[in-house]
Amino acid sequence: MSKSVTVIGKPACRDCVATESAMRLRKIPFIKKSITDEGVLDLVTRLGYKSFPIVVVSDDHHWAGFNQSKILELAAAFKEEAVAA
């Protein structure tokens, strides 16, 4: 899982904070971006999501909203990669 994970949030977003906390707890490295950052709105529009946070792992692996099971899957993938390295 050498690709970087991006978490796109918005101000005062409880699910954004929960997602970031869950990812930190499981030691998943991520880049935090805001909907207000330059160019981010274009990405959000292209992906078609209306809720936040938006978690982007790759062009074909992304989701919106707090999703504990997907975070756990991502943590397992990062752990597997670390063991293999």
C-alpha cells in the first residue's frame, strides 16, 4: 500500500474528525485536505460524492463518510505491506 491516502474534509465535520482519528490510531499515513483547498473541489466534483469525509486511496479505491470497516481493511493492507518489506 505504497500509495498515499488522502482524506478530504470540510470545516466542522464530525465524521471527518472521526475518520482522521481512526486512521491515526491504526497508524495509516494520510494527507489531510480541505474542500476549501485549491483544486480539491474539482476532485470532489469528479468523484461525485456529496458527503464528507472523502477518502481517496487510488483512482479506483475511494469512499465517502466515516466507514470503520474500510478503515480496518486499509489498516490491514498497510500492515501486510510493512511485514513484507
